[in-house]
Amino acid sequence: MKRVLLVAVCMMGLLISVGCKKTTTSGDIGYSFLYTPGDHLEELVEAKKYDEASMVYNSEEMWFVERQDDQEIMSLLQVVYKELDAKYLTPLEQETSRVAAIQWPVERNQWKATKKTLDAFYVDIQKSASIRLFQAPGFKSDTIDKAKTTLASKRKQLIEYAPTALGKYQLTTDECFFEAYPVEVNGEQFVEVHAVVFQETITKAKGKELLHINEKYVDYLTSDLKTLLADEYFSAHCPSPEKADLKQLMAAYSKVNEAGLEIDSVPGVKISFLEVTSETLKDKGVIEFPVGVEMDMPFSATSAGLSKGFEHKDVKSADIVILFNLASTKTFRRVDSSNYVKSKFLAGHKQVNNPEWDVLQVELQQANMEIMTNSGGRLSTSTANPYTNLGNALANLGRDLQINEAKDKVEELKEKFRNTPRYIDEPVYEPYHFQRVEMEVEKTGTVQYYVIDQRRKTYYTDFFDIHSQEFFTVAYNVLDEDPDKEKHQTTNVTEVVVDEFEGEAISVKISELLDHYSKNKANHKRYASLSTIRKDVVKNRNVAVAKAKEKEYGFDKKKDKRFESVVVVQASNSLGTGFYVTSNLVLTNYHVVEEQKFVELKKWDEIETFGKVIAKDVRLDLALIKVQDRGLPVTFYSKKKLPVGETVEAIGHPKGHLFTLTRGVISTIRKHETVMGVKGKPVMFVQTDTPINSGNSGGPLFLGNQVVGVNDWGLSKQISEGLNFSIHYSEVFTFLDDNNVDYRKGK
């Protein structure tokens, strides 16, 4: 009876739990066979909550569709539909008629109202379309479809008219076309298709109008239109760039930047940047760190030697050339404080008892004692009392289990004991001190720059100072064996870091350099040709070289006058030797200069100069250079016979080792095919074992104080030693005579 009553109570609880209306924690209604969506719908209809009733239908649509034959349900839905029709569909029909009647185009001041009407119409369509009852069998209405068709048709009409509307629109003053137009248009695609309209507008626009276009349409303009906009804005501030000086161009460029615009190039003017840096100043240590130039302005950049740079096509065709000449850079260290920090280092190891071994030994002894304790005194199991026998048997069994566990533990401990060393190495640390230095590292430099206006034949030059400094805490003599080495290097830096800072380039923005130019009153000078500027650059270089020379140790450079006739010839891709044959003409090999028009030269006194190639003979491998700075001409040997076996000396720059003298003898005189790969008569050479390497090419071969040949080529040492060839002086005479050179001959 009690069991039956309990079951009945449980069943009643179950029925109550599943048969009632429940609201879940999320707020949703939980339906059951005792409370259906139909019951819920009836409640809402009675309460005249028709929108909520519609939501019940939306969420339980399949339940209602499956009960289309239920007259009671359908009657309730009919009531809901009637109320919703009056609230949504009837007004939507009226709106559809109004939208269909909209006349287009309309005046610009009516766009906003049209846009508002169409947007509201769209919202109402979406509201009605969200009511699933309007799509239900037996209730479906075509009102929504008609509204959608009407809206799509009206939108299409407006989109098709958009290009015409754009043509009449005030792009330079009105709000953004794409935000004002009554229907949405894909701005980027629209601008791309109708770019001509924007091009014409931008071209005709004035300064503020251009800014307005940029503000309103920056997200839609193509890259070409943005460039055009920037160019036109530049032109608005500099109407005649082809006549403007650099200061005016810079002012206009600043306006463009302030407006957030970017130009690819200065409209109407070609500006080129040329960087030239003296290799001699680098070699002399006058330039201790490089200076990089950041081209943050739309100029073409060229980095080349002084002579080649002026011949570069970008420089020759430029209206304005900005020349960057690094005069000097220096680094300075100032120690603010120095102290010694105590630390320790690993000096070695010593053997000590292993505490783990001692622990294992004690544990092993305890385990053996446990075995011995449990092995003795077993209880009798043969007494007269059977209960006693059972108890003793169980006690003995417990002891046996303990013994077995102890034996297993002993074996485990023995294994650990065998693998544990008796002694271990313990590190031994000794104290020491490392030095900590706080220092300031300062980097300074001077840049000479030129602004050359090739249109007006004027130039301006000035000096621009650069500066950088850092503070370092440097740890010296930290031992590798210091266990805290990583910590020390985290809180301090090493000498390597300081060296890297001293050697790394300082970056100078071209805009900063030109800003310096703009802030100074430019006292421009006129020039007849670019050689005037070359001379000025070389002059300033030589002043710096002279100052560097005053601090050098060396040897007496005036003792051997022959060196004063020899020069370094620096071509674009090669370094060779040359020598003065008259006070302003230098002779060298053709293969040193090849087809270059200008070359840089450096004299024995380290004065830098430049020259123009005025004559060449490919077969003879000879070239003649007219030089800006005068030098001491050589005297040529003039006798018909050369004494074989006599000592001769070559002066040149083998492998880049400048002004090196090497010695050998005259091996023979012989004719040989030209090494230049052209057809013609064989060339007469002086064969010598004087060492001649790359860099010697074009240099003189002296017999005493007279030149007997021009060093030209030699066989590789891997092939044969001491087979080197200089162009015979008779071949040189022919070349010089053909070019009307008045050279010196010995008696």
C-alpha cells in the first residue's frame, strides 16, 4: 500500500511538472501538451496583444501550419491577421502609392525629403516582411511584394539618373554626393566609372575647393585622382613651378603636406638629389660614421662619385639638383662615473658527500628492520578455539603482506642506491670585481649641401649640422664564468653595443635639410658650368683632407718627385693609375675609363680633382684625360734601344693600395696582340717581372727618372710568375702625337 501511494505521488508530481505553463530562465515560454502555442495565442488575443501574438506565430510557425484544419486555431489567426493588416499592410499600400507617384528628378533641396521617404518605406517593408503570418497559407497578401517592386523600381530610376545628377552637383562646395543622394551608390565604383567628371572638377577647382573635395571624397577617389588633386593643390600655391625657386617650391610642398595630400613629383619641375662622399675622407677617418639620407620628398635620388654623378641622366635632365656632400663626422665619449662592482665567478669544483645517498642508506636500513620485525613471533593457528585460530590467521596474513611490501621497497631502494653517486661535485665560487662605466656618447657631423638651379645657372651652398647622443652604462671585464653574467648584461650594456651606436648611420631627412635651406636667406651665386661647382666641392674636400694630414705620421713624400706625377683614377666600376704627360693632361689605360666621360682623380698630395676623357685608342689601350688641377709631367725615355736586365720601377695602386712602388727588371721587348679584343696590328710591349696587379693599370714604368712604358696587363700568377707587360714608349709617342700633345722627352 505504501509503495502504491509513493508511485501515485511521483506520477502526480510528473504530471504537474510537464503539464503547466513554464517560463524558462531566458524568458522563453515552455510549451507542453497541457499548455500549447494555441493556448498562448488565445491568451494574447483576449488581451489584444496582437504584435505579441504575431511573434508566437513566428516562433511556432510549423506547429500552426500543421493545424490548418483546426477551426478554433484558424479563427484566432484570422483575428490576429485582421488587426495586423490594419496596422501594417493598409498603411504600406498607401505608402506604395505615394512612392510610385514620386516624380524624379527633383530639385537638390528636395533630395533630403525623398531620401527620408524612401528610407522610411524600406523600414516599413522590412517590418511587414518580418511578420510570417502575412506569408501563411490562407493569409498571404501581395501587398509586400508590390511594395518591394515599387521600391526597387524607384531606386533603379534614381541610380540611372545618378551620373546626370553628379554632372550638375556642386562637388566643390556641397556635402558629399554619396551621402546626400537619396539612394545608395557604390562610391568607389561610381568614381572610377565617372572619373572624367572628377578630373574636370579638380582641374577647375581653386585652393579651398580642392581641400573640400579631398575632405568629402578622400575615401572614394582613385589613386590617379588623388595625385591630380595633390598636383592641383600644389599648383594653387605655386602657379608657375617651372619658374619658381626651391624656396617657393618648398613652401608649396609644405602646404600640400599640411593638407594631408601626397604628390609623386613636383609638378612642372624635375628635382634630383645627388649624394657624393669623398673616399679619401673615409680612409683618413675624417668620416667616422655614415650619414644616411631619408628621401621623404618626391625627388629622384642618385648616389655616385662626383664626376659620374653630374653625368647621370637624372641629374643632367633635372631643373634643380640638390647635392649632398658629407664634410665630416666625429664621435666623442665622456665618462661620467666609473666604479667596480663585486660579483663572483666559478673557479672550479670540489667533491662532497651526496646527501641523497645518505638518505637512501637510512631508508634501506629501516626497510630491512621492518622485515626482521615482522618475520618473528607468528601467532598459532592450532588452538582449541576456532575463533582464536581465525583471528591469528588473519593477523599472520597481515604480517605477510607487510613483509612483502617491505621486501619490494628494499629492492626499489637498492636500485636507487646503485644509481646514486656517493660523492657529488660542488661548485666553488671566488669573488672578483668588474668595472661599470657610465658614459655619454655624442655623434656630430657636418653636411655641405648645394642647391643648384640649372634653369637659372645659379647655386647656393651652406653647411648643415647633425647631432645625436646616447647615455650608456657599460660593464667591462664581466667573466664568462660569472653565474650572474646574463643579469649583469641585462642591467648594463657591453662595449659592442657602444661601438655599434658609434658606427651606425644617422638618418637625415631631405625635408629637414631643405627646411634649413628655406630658413636662411639664400645668397645664390651664378655659375657658367657645373665644373665651377665641382671645383667648389673639391676645394672643401681638400681643406678637410689637409686638416686630417696634419695629424698623420708617415714618410717624406717630397723625396721622390716621380710620385708627384702619378694619380689615382677612380672610374665608376674600377680603380686605376694615371700620370701627367703635360701639366693638365693625364695618360692612363682605356680599360680603366672605358666609355666614361668624367672621372675622379686623386694626386700624391691627396688633393682630389676630376677630369674629362678627351681621347682614347682601344687597340693601344690608352686614354687621355684633361684634368682640372695641374701636376708635374713625366719625362719619357727617348733612345731607340732599351737595356735588357736593367732595373725598372712601377708606381701605382695594386689591389687598392695607393701609391705603391714595385721593382723588377726589363725582361725583353716584344710585340703581342692587343688584349682589348679588337683587330689590328700587334702592340709593342716592354716585358718585365716588375709586379703589376689590378690597380696598376695605366701607371708609369720608370727606368730611372724616365718613363719607358704604361703598365697594362700581366699573366696570372697561377699560370706563370713574372710575366707582366707595359705599353712601349714608342706606341705612347704615336698616341700622343696623334692628339697633338706636347710631351717631354729625355736626351
